[in-house]
Amino acid sequence: MAEPAPDFGALYGTPPAAAATAPGRVNLIGEHTDYSGGYVLPLAIPQRTRAELRPGGGVEVRAWSANVLPADPGAPRIESYRLGAEARGRGWLDYVQGTTRVAAQEGLAVAGFDLRIESQVPPGSGLSSSAALTVALLRALRAAWGWRLAEERLALLAQRVETDFVGAPVGVMDPMAVALAETGSALFLDTRSLRHETVPLPSSCELAVIDSGTSHRHAAGGYRTRRAECEEAAHRMGVDQLRELDVSDLPRLAKLPPPLDRRARHVITENSRVLAAVRAMRAGDAPALGRLLTASHRSLAVDFEVSTPEIDLLVELAQAEPEVLGARLTGGGFGGSVVLLTHPGAARATAHRIATAYSWRTGRAGTVVVPAAGG
């Protein structure tokens, strides 16, 4: 049995002075639309990231993560850096460094501190582990230094940590979802205006999430390329963002060269699917919602080309289950997880059957993230 992770006192000799958490998120529908000003529909998942800290004065930040295994288990490795001397290239610590850099740029008071991080959100699964980390840390810093910082602004700062410091060109959905979304209800977010409202998941369905065990990274080339393609397609269509187009504009995409025509078609039709999904949820029409999820996956796989054989297999296995209403890739793609809707009471058993069949077919461990174990 693995030794329990050292607590804050064992690491630093004193208890923490502030602590905060933030959840991971699963995007029900609305993928690769946020950086085009579109609509998204994420929910929080039960798994959370926790940040504990104690101000130490001076300019040194010491940080430790329970999710990074040290070479010597008997000597937990505490990383450190100096405020004002943040430098990229240190892995998970970049999210901490980026947070203090952005805080300083915003004129938010912060001094040196000791930090302990522990996360239940699986990294690389497309469930916003990085946004959960930055939002949890910003909340803990807000508590420690008394920042007057609303959740919406905190989410925008978390986005800047990833885009400006870490170098991942993420949209606004992940930090907004992590900061504002709930479990059991979706956050209907207009990423252009940032208007948002809560839409409950119908009682006539249940949600499940399966991690494929194939990791993705937002800073990697595929995600960056898709964003650039959407920006180029918008420019050629004479609009600032693809959000400004709707399904009536689909015939006009014929003037775009491939693959820009397919990229734009996905964004336009995905925005339409999000609006239809909100209507289905408000009407309690779970079968219609499930069909929209399946159509979204087909668009992501064919038009946006961000799926993988492993993800496609999980969706195929889900579609063969009579209890499943719909399934799709969730997150940025190129690996990660799938989200599926089932009939009430069927999510846990169905997700485990799918994960087991996936593991037999691929040799990879398919992990059921939602429903959470013991939940």
C-alpha cells in the first residue's frame, strides 16, 4: 500500500493559513467554439484540486504537488522560485509561476509563500486539470491576501496564466466552467459576451465520463493549428469570429479551401447544436440531447479532425449499449475522455462495461471518472 502523501505541516512545519479548491469540468457539448466566440455547455465534475498555502514573506515561493512522484519517496521534492523571476519550462510549476506573474501584472498584492497542491482531476484527460489548478491557487491567494476579485475576473486571470505564460492558446471556457459551473447542472456560456446561466441536466438521463488513458496537451501543435485555421477561415469569410456566422451561411463555405471549409462548418454547426441542446434540456428531452451529442462527435471526428482511434472506439462501444442515449469526445481532443448520456440509473454499470471492453480491445486502461468511485 502506498504511503499517504505528507500534509502541509509535514512539508513546511506549520499549518496552512489559506486553502481553496476548484473542480474539473466536463463539456457536455460545444467543443472548439470558445475561441471563436461561440456557445459552450460545461458541467463541473466531483473531482477537485486543492491548494493550501501560508504566506512566508520575502519573495521566495516554495511549492509541492502530491501528484508528482519524487525520485526518492523519502524526500518529497519541494520546488522553488523567486517572485519577479518566473521562467517557463518547469512543468507543473509553470502554472504556479504564471499565476504569480499575472497577479503582479494586475497589481494584486502577493509576497512569498509556501504551497501544497493535491488534485483528483486526472491530467491530460480533457477535464481541465490545469484550469482547476490555477483557479484553486487564485482562490487561495485571494483568501490569503484579501483580494477583491470576483469569480468571473478570477477566471479571466486563470486563462491568461495559460495563454500568456504557459503558452497554451486555450479559450475562456475552461476557467469559466471551473470557476462557475456546478455538478448536475450545465453552465450555458456565451463566450463572446460572457453571459451565462445554469441549465439543469434532465432527470430523465444520467451523465458518465470515461478517460481513454491517452493524454492530450493544449500547448501541443494540433490544438494551436485548429485555432489558427478557425481564425483564417473567419478572416476569409469577412468576419471577426466564426460566431458571427450561422447555419444559413453554410453554402458560403464552398469558397473556402479545405480544410478551412470543414473547420468552419464544425464551429457553425456546433454552435447550433449547443442552442438545440439547451432547448432539449429545458424541455427534459433526453433522447434529443443524446442525438446532439452523437452528431457533435461525428463533426469533431470528420470536420474538425481532433478525435483518435481510441476515442472513436469508446464512442462506438457506447453507441452499442442500449442504455446509452448519445456519446462524444469531450475536451480539446487528440486524446482525453468521452462523455455519454444514459437512461436513469444506468450510468455506472454501463460506463464500466464500456471501459472494460475498451481495455480488452486496446490494452489501455479505460477509467470511469463520472460517476465517481463511491459517489
